[in-house]
Amino acid sequence: MATKNVLAVDLGNESGRVVNIAFDGEKITARTRYRFMNHPVTVSGVLQWDVLNFFQQIQDGIIHATQETQVAGVGVASFGVDFGLLDTRDRLIANPVHMRDSRTDSILEQVHAQISEKDLFQRTGIGSHPINTLFQLASLVRDNDWQLQHAQTLLTMPNLINFWLTGEKLSEFTHSTTTQCYSPAEGTWDTALLKQLNIPAHIFPQIVKPGECIGTYRDVPVYTVASHDTASAVVAVPTETPNYAYCSSGTWSLFGLEVAAPITSDAALAAGVTNEGGYGGSYRMLSLIMGMWLVQECRRKWHMGDATADYAIIFDVSAAEPFRSLMNPDNPLFFTPGDMPERIQQVCRETGEPVPQTRPEIVRCIMESLALKYDHVLRQQIAASGQSVDVIHVVGGGAKNKLLCQMTANATGIPVEAGPVEATAIGNGLVQLIATGDIANLDEARAVVRRSYPVKRYEPQDTEKWAAARERFARLLAVE
């Protein structure tokens, strides 16, 4: 067959890209055609996304790519939870507020006073996190915010981009489920829940499945894909067994299992998991872990005074003693931007751990603690789901991190297979290629990934040492 090209727009927390996904009938290749930075800005004390800038960058990227290559489609995937509000004339009311803004401080307690955490989890399948769309909206209700009063439509990030590209106001399934405003039991928005929290239900648009053509941009068909970036990444997991776990590793680590339906048992609630929609109506039972955000913020601090603070140097931890310092990578102190090395030292000091001093000591502390947190949540997920795990697939940028991949195998005692790195863009493109009929289904798509991107396998090592560290780490979590 002639090579088919589609464009995957991948909007991440740090940067955005337009990636050409080419399929020759046997293998796919991913080539970044356009890249731009995606940094939030603080205006009047509010952390906001510079959404108009990155929409212009997305348009420039699509135009640049289509000038050189004939493409059969374009799809947009991005991070979850954040959203834009449109008025009655479909104008953006204000820049979308960033999930790490402080407006949701203390909102968990206020919402749970109206509906218990358990009831909320059983209704939506989503664990309670202040960044969730539901809690962001509840903070607007609490503050009697004028923007919500004048809103006619709510569009999460990829749906907002799709609207600006095509004029269609829709909400793709995988992204809809992450808002905590969706009822898996009813298969639509939970209007009763929204009414209970005084959130206007009329602002939520029609929900559509991934793989639908919703319009065109410059004569190029625009498809809904698995538009939550983790959902796209899971499409591209090259698994050969249903008994696998995945880690979509980037700014966040999304660690979980692929399941047929949301798991909302008491064990799942206690484990702190969340159930987000996946391609084909599946669900992703996962845990949200802080991820490479910790290293990114450390690098930002170190780079201020040291131009050599690049990642190749940062991940050389050979000079640091193994298991010297451990901490919970999901400590709330780490959530917002700031002096991350100092915060890590503070947490270690408060929990009685040796305080890491040097750069290698701090990075080793982060890496070992992340691997042990992966092990901790995986054990909880296996217990809650009853699903066995034979292999862990690490996809996304973290698949290049040999240190963390090996530590993950060591901590869990389960082999790790790393790759593809471009999982989000590849999964985006695969959904488009299924929609165009060039690939038959998800199983065939994953077989294409296996042919195209051989994985790197990491076998567990030093399991006795990691077992001892696991017990110490569990005690740390218990006393926090």
C-alpha cells in the first residue's frame, strides 16, 4: 500500500508537538515536524495557560507539515482536567487556569462535606484530587466566579483545540471521563451530581467516541482520538499479554492496569486509584504519581546557577550511596513550582531520613522513591483488581530513562519493557489509522507497534536489597 500519513498533535505540560505518523502497511514511523514550548504564565497571581499562543503554534505546525506531505487526518491529545469556558457567542471568556494554581486549596474538604469521597468515587470511578475538573468548577462555585456565571460551554483542552479547528463543540469520551463529572453507569454526564454541587450542567457538550471525523481544517479531516494523552499512550503499548501494567512516564507518572470496567470497590478507594476511559470503551485503572516533575523542577533550580545541569549529568547518580534517603514523591509540598531540592531536603528532615546534600544524592532519592512508589501502587492495584501482572510496559519519555526503568524492575520484581518513547503521538495516529480503515483494530495496531519499535527489556536485579528498602518505604508512607 502507499504510505499513509496522519498528524498527531501532542500537547504536553512542558511542550507541544505536531508529529507525522507514517504507515506503510507493515510499520509506522513517527517524525516530529514542529515543536514549541508550552509554559504557563502568572497574571494577577493566577497561574494560566497561554492558550492562544499554543493554538497559533498548533496551526503553524499543521500548516508546515501539510506543505510538504499529503496527510489523511489530524488528531489532538493533551493532558487532562484543565478547561476553557465559552460565552453565548462561543468566545473564550478567559485563559484556562492551570491545574497547579492555588484556587483549589481546601476545596476537597468542602466538596466532601456535600458528597462523601466514597460516594463520589463510586459514582464517577475517579479518585478525588484537587486538580480534577469537578473540583476546579466547585472552586468557581464557592468563589461566586463571574466566569462560570457567564459560561455557555465547557471544553477541555483537546476539545477546545478541536472546536477552534472545526467549529464543533464536542467532548471526546476519554477526556470526558477524567473530569469526574461523568457517570460510567449512565454513559453520560452526571447531571444529578453537578446539580448537587451547583455546577451548571448545560455547559457540558455532547460526548463522542474516539475515532470520529468531526470536521476539517484546511481540507484535512480532523478526528477525535483517545484525546487524553495517557489514553493515547496506552493504545500504543506493545503488549502481547492482557496481564500487563503500564507506566506512562513524563511530567506525571500514570501507573496502572487496563480493565474492562471501572473498579470502584472499597479496596480500590483505599488504594487511591482512579478509573479513566480508554479506547474501545475500556478503562484505565491507574494511580497518579508525581513523576519527572520532581527532576524537572530540580533542574530548573540548578540550571539557574549551573549551565551544566542537563539531564545526562543529572541522572548520573553513581557517586551517591544507594538507599541513603527515601521520601514519598507524592508529598503535597512537591505539587507547586518552587525550590524542589530544598523541599526534598525538608521532607527528609521532617521524616527522619538522612538529608540528601549533593545533586546525585537528591536525584537518587527521587529515582529510588519513585520506583518504590510504583511498586507500592502496583501491589494495591493487583489486590483491588485481582489481575496478575507478568510485565510492566514503560512508555513515553521515561522509557529513555535507563536508571528509572531498571529501578522499577528491581523494586517490583517484574520485568520492565521500555518503549516506544513517542507513545502518545503513536497512539493518536493509530486511532486515526483505525478510523480510516488502514488498521483493523487495537490488537493489530499493537502488533504494528511491536514490529516498528523493538522494546528494551530490564530484568529485576538486587531483589533482596530492594525488598528491604520496600519495608522501609512502607513505614515512611505509614507515618506521613
